[in-house]
Amino acid sequence: MLTSVIIAAATCALMIASILFFPEIPLGKRKIGTYWIIVLLGAVLMLATSQVPLSSLAAAFTDSSAVNPVKILVLFLSMTLISIFLDEVGFFRYLASRALRFAGGNQKKMFLVLYATVSFLTVFTSNDIIVLTFTPFLCYFAKNAHIDPKPYLVAEFVAANTMSMMLMIGNPTNIYIATAYRIGFGEYFLVMALPTLASALLSLGILWLLFHKKLSAPISAEPEEVRLEDKPLLIVGVSVLAVCTLFLIVGPYIGIEMWLVSLCALLLLLLTVTVIGITRKRLPREIGSTLKRAPWQLVPFVLSMFVLILGLAEQGVTDKIGAALGSVAPIWTYGGLSYLAANLINNIPMSVLFCPILSGLPEGARLAGAYATIVGSNLGALLTPIGALAGIMWIALLKRQGVEMRYREFVLYGVAVSLPSLALNLALLSWIL
């Protein structure tokens, strides 16, 4: 037992250190992230020391249930690739441009419109994609308009990581925990809709109090005019996303698993775009660009973290943690602990760790604990940059754009917004469940 704990703890500590101090290493003309390499080495060590029997690992990766990590990765990557394709054809950039133009020269109106736009898009796509798409656009606009970009950047990040709780597809942690406890797409939405909307409105109010003075400054530039260069491909992408979302809702009722729905939607998109490219007698460059931008590093990262947590479960560590936590007030206990734990080991590893711990709860408390952990995994991203991969990527992107966001500043904004939001969300969950 002690060996598995040491390996897991050392791996997580080194992973966090890599994120803070050496996030990338050069490999020829490219740079690769170090966090997933460290976790992969930890998983190899866990296997090499026989903390995880190969038979248990094989059983987990071939499991026919929805908790199979391969199925979860297929679901997440398929939805992410569809979102990236929409970004490649200019969908998100176009909507951002139209939203800012609608706001005119009024910063306060622009702030509200941006928050609403990001909130709406995040519900149906991925919080990571929205953050990575909107951030360069906002930095560019703010620089040319001679205004402070931070109110908009913070609002974008808060909205994306709050509204990502609304649907299962908004965050890979939602997918992992919900599928592990057989929570259907529609069932999930009915529980999480009110807490998510309430948290989003509360966060907006707090952000307004924090930034309303900065938003009084005049704007000296017009938003960039973005045109849709390929409307047929845009229509295909939006249609596939709409049909996919519909089948994700009805799939559990007709016996179709969500990973299969998302995979079929992605294959349909790729096939349709390829056929369109053939008729145009040119290669569909959008497919290549989409595949190139996909977060492939999540595959070894998630699978390796799963091995680490499986090692802890095999050695009885997760059972002992669950017994220590008990079953009293599971929403507040697991919501608060998952929120904090996400900022110690990142929200994806935290979700993988908490799933077997939750299984030790009584049946009535298990579902409540699962929803609370989902809340903690999303809102935990707002406390520190370590809380989620979105935060890590966002900080790195801001540096490339010449915008300084210090660790302490991020935490101050995060505490002000996420703690009240967490309390309200968990209170509403307690009332609903």
C-alpha cells in the first residue's frame, strides 16, 4: 500500500512542479508538454512494481461498461474535434465579432454581451475550445482599442468554466464522473441546469463589482469584421453538432451509448467534408488543421492517471480514504474536497481518484457525491491555474499575447468568484437532491 501511495504522490508533485517551472521541453522545432510525460512514467513505475496486476488493467480497458476510460476518451475527443472544426471554419470567431459589434462602443454592454456569448457557446461545445478561441481575439481587440483586456479575459474564463457544468459534454470531468455512475444526458441536465445558471449569474454580479470602474473607459476602435469564408462547411459542422447533441439526449433511452454517438458524429463530419473536398477538387485542409490542433496529449495523460488511481484502488487506498470521509453531508464534503483537490493534482486526476472513493458511499449518497464532485471539478478551475488544463493553457496563451496574469492575481480573482459560486451551487444541489 505504501509503495502505491509514494508513487502516486511523487508523480502528482512532479506533475505540478512541471506545470509551474518547466511546462514544455524542446523536441526539434517543436515543444511538448512535460506534465503527461511525468504521469506516464509514474504509471509505468506503478506497473513495474506490480501495484496494478496486468489482468486488472486489461479488464478495465476492455470493460463493456460506460466507465471504460477508452470509451470516455473517445467521447471527449470526438466532441472536441467537432468543436475545433467549427473553430477552423470561423464559427466562434465570427460570433465573437458579431457580439462585440452589437455592443458598439460601450464597454459595459460589451462585457455583458461577451459573458452571455461565451456562456451560451460553452454549453454546447467545450470550455477548453472556447477559452483557446476567444483569448487571442480579445487580446487583439483590447490592444487596438487601448483598453484593459483583463475584465474580458477573466469574464471569458469564468463563464467558460462555470457554464461547462450545464451539460455532460462541457468538460471531460463531467463525462468521466457521470458515465462512471450511469447518469444519463437528460438526467444530468435536469439536475445541473439550475445550479449552473445560478452560479453563472452570481459570478457575473461579482465580476461586475470587480471591474465596473475599468469598464467605464471609452473605446477607440471598432471590433474586427470577421467573414465566414466557407458557409457550406459551417452548415455541415453546425448540423452535425446539433444532431449529435440530440442523439446524446435520447441515446440512453434507445440503448445507444454516448461514446458511440459522438464517434459516429465525428466520422460523419469527416466523411462529409472529405466528399465536399473531392467535389471541389482540393484537399479539405480543415480536416488536417483540426487533427493537428486536437489535444492528443490527453490520451496518455488520462490513461496514465487511470493506471495510478487503479493502483491505489487495488492496494485498498481509495477504500481507506472513503471510510475516513464517511457519508455525512456528501454534497458539501465531496464538493468542497474535490474543489480543493483539483488545485493540488489537477481536476482530471482528481476526478479519476474520486470515482472509486465515491463508490464506497451508501447508494443514496453516492449520486449526490458524484454531482458535487462534478461541481468541484469545474469551479476548482477558477481557484488556481493548476486546477484545470484550461487554466494552464490559458496562462501560457496570455504570455504569448503579451498579457501578464500573475499567479497571485489569478488566485485573488478566483477566490472572489469561485467560493461564493461553489457555496451557492452546492446549496442548490442539496435542495434538488
